[in-house]
Amino acid sequence: MKNTVLKKIVLTALIAVIIASCVLTLCACNNNDNNNNENTANTDNEYKYFDKNTRFDLSLGDSSKYEQYTNVMDLPAPIIMMIRNAALDMGNCYAEFKTDGTVHCQIQTKKGFINDVKKLLTLMKIDLEEFLSDFSLTVMLNNYVEPMFPGFTAKFSTGDVGGAMGLVERSLGLNLKGLDLNDPDIKALFDEMGETMTIPADILDRIPTDAVLTLTFDSTYNIRELTTHDGKKRTGIYVSEIGKSHSTQPYCVFSLVENEGVRTLFFRAEFMMTQVYLTETNK
Amino acid sequence: MKKFASIVLIALLTLSMCFALVACGCDDGSRSQGQSDNKGTADDAYTIVYVGDSIAEALIGPSPLSERDNYGYFALVGRINNFKYYNHAVSGHKTSGGMIGEDKDGLLEMLNRDDENAVLMKTHLQEADMIHVSVLGNNMLQYNLGLLLLEVADPDFEDNYEAGTSLINALEDGGTMTRTDVDGQTVEFSFPPTYQNICDIVARLRELNPDAQLVFQKVYNPLYEGSSHLKPEVIEELRKDKYIDTKGQFGAAGERIDSIEKIRRVANKLLSQLNGILDRYLAEHNSDEFIILDAQAEFERVTRLGVDENGDLNLSGDSLGRSLIFADWTHPSNFGHAVLAGLTQKMLDTLKLSSPDALANYKEIRVEQIKRLYSPIKGFDKNAAVSSINSATTFFDVTMAYFTAIDGYTPIY
């Protein structure tokens, strides 16, 4: 395999796993049995929630089900496993649906993941500097981030990373924990990025090796019993307020399936050619 | 590697968008304050289903993204008419095949899926009253746009097209051709059979739902001065003797293609070829099979409303036309989405399918946005903005009133 191809695979995989993790976080939904409501409760008159706090763990990389249920941008399963093992604390990647209609999702990195990622890059002979040289932070900010989150660039370029991220958090309920923005080294890193509008090639060396990053997302959900045109029953978890009105459905719809007493959630992100699943846990 | 970096970049962006989309309408009130989508919408309400590409999906375009359901045309049309509406469009989708490989899913493949999950796309299509399709854009934009422009700018284009040797032949009928780029690199074009795909898409939609009104939206021209689609080398190439406009297609006969206005005309010619696939379908089949929404003509109309102080058409980076396009130079902006919504609304009016309250509902949405997103801004004249919106008498006037009022202000959200 040519080195460039390998690079593409590994780098795509890195990104894909991050995305998959985030999608899982987003979609971290829960479901009830198709045929009864024993595990759900009706509140708000018509919206169904779980009748007890219910957690689903990200099942990324379960080889017994991988081929059938998981697809991350069509990457080979071993690549996904490798990246999962290097970067993710799977015990803390989950979605919890609460009885009050809220859902909390999170993806967490392993302690020391920075070193593992660096080893992985070395193993694959990937030159991060070369890779990052193809990125234009200015283009990314101007063409996408700023219009998606107006006001972001002004804050970021002046070193106010907390303010910039605050826009995202206040707007979307998304939060990234684990980086101390008041730490002089971290502050210097972001100051440099804001000033030069580049991602430093030594970025991995400048993040504390013991850093644990947690991406959290909080929203609302409701459980919907659905019927296909030909009469088959499906259970969906609609994440966000959109879809409650029956006039539409939200972007994020999870499918809940129960087999032999095990409840599993599926989510498919079409535009990323990605499907992931989460399995109910007793934690 | 640069292309790959772009893919990675897109992936990173989609990550953000995923979060944003799920977050839209979350319980912090960031979106729910702006929603009225449960107002009077009955379970048996008229149902419109959107399929196709990123233009319809509206992940990239709405700004801020948390306002997707106030700006995306799919939601705007659904909400102001109290329709049920479902958006099953997918960013990157071509008529068939995928962004990364031709063996991946595009619209045609997706339409052939069963309802294996709770998204129920097939059911929604089967039960739709109207199916709204936006799909041709990626059949062109996922390829080397510069070479495609040069192809149609070539004075010999018509002869080449007639002989079946043009890239446009491959774009329409499928196949692989190679060309040499302006930088000397060999570029391979491997197109899906776009025309046949459209035939198959219509046939599949008819199989799923013989009664639904089908609507196909044409692709608009996104080129304005400074567009990232226009590489300097391509602009330079277009100026060369080889491309002197002997037939006066892009300006006066005998002139070089040396201005953004002329380049836009070249792009319009390319788009007319692409969009002409829809016209060709209707010419060769039942002409009532679907309605065409001419987004190319509508964006051109709005673009031509923008003139500078000398009365000349303004195609600069801060022109009215440019403001139809998102910062990425490709997708519709908030304004562009509103114009596209207006185009669909006009069709609904003609078909007598629109709500009698649609205009009032549209005003309500815009006024709510003014109050929530802009009234806290120091110096912003909320009363003037609201008055301007409320006194508008047409959909387009409301659109102009709203976007004129907020021009230059960063929303508080």
C-alpha cells in the first residue's frame, strides 16, 4: 500500500472516528420496545420519555456486529478499532436519556490519548506538518465557522477562545471540557492560532499529555411510535424539540430495536456514509 | 493531498453541523422561541417531502446554523403554509453514485431503500402530496468546474457537442473523458448518466407515489467576482485568443471573455446545459410529469436588481447577487434560501395550494427573528425593521425588508 494511501486511510479514519463519536453523542438516544410501553412514560400529554434514566453505550468497534451495524465512511473495521483503542475511553462514551425528557451525550478521550495518537501517526509514517500545511484556518473560519457561528472569528482571532466556544455552547448546548484555557501554554497555543490563522505542526506536543477531553451535548428527546406505509412498526427517538409537533421530524432520528431483551439504538448520518449504534447498559 | 485535506475539512465541518442540527431546537430556547411549526398543522395536512442534495438539506447555508428551521427553504415553505414537511436531502448527493466513489449511494440508490429504520423516508415519499427535488448541482460541482467552463466557452463547443466529444455529453449521458487542466495536469471526468438517472428517479418516484406532484428545482449560477470556483489560471485562460467570443454569446462578437459578467454568462451556458436535462426529460416524456422551478432564472432576476451608482450591473463581492450565495461560494445563503422559498411559494400560489395565511406567517417568523436576534443590538432600529416587514405586501418584499434591515449586523444568539 502506498504511503499516501495509508495516510489517507489513517487520517480519514481519525476524523471519521471523531465524527462518529460526535454523532453518537448527538444521537445518543434511547428507545422503548416496539410493542409495549413498559419502559416508557407519557408526559407532556403526548410525548413519551423513558420511565427511568436509561443509558446507552457507544458500541463502536464491537467486531461481532461491526460489519452488520457499523459503517464509518466505509473504512475497514481494523482501522476503526485501531483508532478507537488509541483515542477513546469507551466507558465514558454514552448517551443517557432521562425521565424528564432531556438527553445527555458525551464522548471522552482516553487519558494519555495524545501519546497514543502520536505513536499511531509515527507508526503510519504520517507527517502532521505536511498534512496541516494543506489546511487553511482562514478559509475554514471565513467560509464555514464564522457564518455558522457569527462572531466566532472576532473572538478567536483575539485569543478569546472561551468566548468563541461560548457562542457554540450557548447556541447549541455543545461543550468541550478538559482544556484549561487559562493555562499559559494552552493560552499561548490558541493565541498563536488566532494570530497566524494556522494550526501549529507541534500542536500535539503542546496539549498536556494527561489531558482528557470530553465533548458533551445536552438536548431534549421524545419517543415516537411510527408505522411504515405497509404497516410495520418502528420506534424512533426524536432528538430536539423539532418533530414534537408532528409537522416534521428533527435531523437526528434514532431507531430503537429490541432483540432478546437487549435494546439497541441505531443512527445513520447519510452525508457521512456513517452508521453507528449504541447498546443499553445497566450502569 | 489537497483534495483529501478538503475532505477532512468537510468532515470536520459536518461534525460541527451534526451537533448544531441536533442542538437546533433544544430546550434552552435558542430555537424553540422561533418556531411555530405546530401551529394548526393537522396530521392530515398537505405533506411536502424534499429529497436531493445539500442545497435542499440546508446544513451549509443557514447563518447561524441554529436558525436552520427559520432560514432553510424546506422549513420555511413547510411552516408558513402549515404543511407537514420532511427533509430527506443529503449533502453531496448526485443523481446516482457518491461523493467518494461511484459505487456509493446517490439519490437514485437511496430511493430504492426500504424503511429499515425510524427515519421512514420511503413512507414519507409514499404518503407525500408533493415531492420537491434538488439534485443536479453535484453532477457538475464535484468535477473540475474550470475545465467545464472552458469547454462551453470554446467557440467549437457546439460542434464538439454535436459530435458527442464534449465533456457535456459525458455529463449528460455518463461516461469517462480526460482533459488537461490549465496547470498541465491530466484530469479524468467520470460522470454518472445524469439524464438516464433523472428518468429513473422520476420512474421510481412514480412507482412509490403515482399521485404526488413532482417538482424539480434547477441549479442557480453561483459565480460572482472573487468566487473561489474561479481559479486565476482559468480566468487567464478564458482571456486567450482561443476563447474569443466569435458568436457574441457572452458579450459583443469578437470580444474576449475578460469580465466577470462574461464569465457569468459562460457559467449560465454551462448551467443551461445541465438544467436543460430537466427540459429534455419533459420534451421526451409527458410534459406534465413534473414542475420545474427555475432557480437559475430567479437568482439571475435578483442579481440584476443589483446595480451600482452608475446603473451598471453589480457582480462584485458585495453585490446583491453575491448575497444570494453563502460564504463558501456554493450554497444558498439565508437570503438565497428565502429567494428559493419564494420561488416555491409562487408555484404553490399558482397551484392554489398555499395557505391563505402564508404571507402573515412569513412576516411573523421574520419579526420574531428581528426581536430575538437583532433587537438587543445597540443601534439596531427594531421598530423600523418590524414596520418595514409588516408593511410588505409580497413574499419577496418581506424578504427584502428583512435582509435589508439586518444587513451589517451580527445576530445575538
